[in-house]
Amino acid sequence: MKLRTIIVDDEPLAREGLAMLLADESDVQIIQQCANGNDAVQAIEQQQPDLVFLDIQMPRMNGFEVVKTIGYEQMPMVVFVTAFDEHAVEAFRIHALDYLLKPLRKSRLSDSLDRIREQFLQRSLRQSGEQLRQLLKVFNQSAEQASEDGPNLEKEAAERIVVKSHGHVYFLQATDILWIEASGDYVTIHTKQKPHLLRDTMRNMENRLCSQGFKRIHRSTIINLSHVSELHTNKNNDYNVVLNDGTVLNLGRSYKDSLYAALESGD
């Protein structure tokens, strides 16, 4: 299993140097490099890496502020990298896994990676155990419902969407979903409680949910028809779709007729 890694540093040469040192590590996969704290926050939330090498001294948003923005509990493993050793106490106060001083030494990086691998293995074992408990819980709930109402468990399992995020496993029913939007190589699933980021395609989500009252209204948007409140025209004389929670979504012209038909038929 590879350590999916993001490098964050405002100095291009520092990023390149660290990437070169990590290139010799077969179990480390660099999935993205960021030049500032704002990009780092977005990358961490979208990519959900296992490990982040995070520079402390950056303009506008420093490394500590990146951690605070993401949240201590949601952060992946962090190794702070800086040229100033006075930050060491603060780095470990917010639970950094390690702290590397510039210029980086290969031997020191190797020691840090050994510690990271051990931590990653322990974390993977904990997550696997939690996932198994969640799966057993859902199965038991489904079995109890089957004994009362006799539903098709195989069909229920197919309808359930599993989202893994920062050590948690969420099991979403179609009825939980308000709408879905494309987010690069991911989709964002919007529920009443919170949005969930899932590595999947819009085409696959449409195929999974079209028989359950969902309709594509734009190349980047799928909606739950049961949550549509109204349609209204915008300043370009195009239509917007308004959901019950007040969300306003653009209706693509090529999808207008099929949406009308679906709403009129109740499908």
C-alpha cells in the first residue's frame, strides 16, 4: 500500500528537492504539490492524502493555520518542514508526526519515514476494524428489517452509497441525497447534514440513481426530484431549479425537456 503524499512549500526548489528525495521511496506516491496554504487546504480536502509534508513559513496562511483550518481530527499525518527550529514546540503541540529542518538530510528523512510507516500501519488497522464494525452494524439492521418487512437485502445494499472520509465510513441512502455535483475526478454528494466527497463519475452516479427518482439537469449536476421546490427563469431567460432547502441550480438547456417530463410523470 502506498502513502499518498502532498508536498506543500512556497519555494519551488524546496518542493523539487523533497520530491527528488522521496522518489527513491517505492511506497511513497506524490499526488500533488502546493505552493501556498490555500491550495493546500483545498488539496487535502479533495485528495484526502495519507501524508502531508507541510512548510511552516508561508505567506498569508502558514502551515499551522492550514492544520487549524482543516481541523486537528481531520488532518492526515503531518510532517512539518522549516528552516527555523523555534517552531518545533508548536509543531508537536498540534500533534505533528515529525519535524524536519531545512536543508533536508536523506538520513533524517529516512528516520522520519520509518516512523510514518509504523503510524500508517497502526492507523490502517484501526480504520479496518472500524469499517468492519460499521458494515456489521448495517448488515444487522438490514437483517432485522428483512425479518419484519421482507425486503430484498441485495437491492438495499446496491442502493447504499459508501463514502470513506478521514477514518469514518458513511452509508448514504438515496433518500439522504439532495443533489450531486461534479468536482474534478470526484463528485460531491450533498445531504441535509453535510457534503461528502467521493471518487466517482457523474455517469456512474446517474446510472446508480436514475431509477430512484434522480435526474441529471446539467453535465455537472444531478438532483433528487423529490426535493424540487420550483423552477424559475434567470436574467438569460434560462431556467434555474430551486430545491426545498433554497439551493438554486442551473438547468442545462439540453436537459430541460427530460426534466419537465420526469416532473410531470412523477418519475
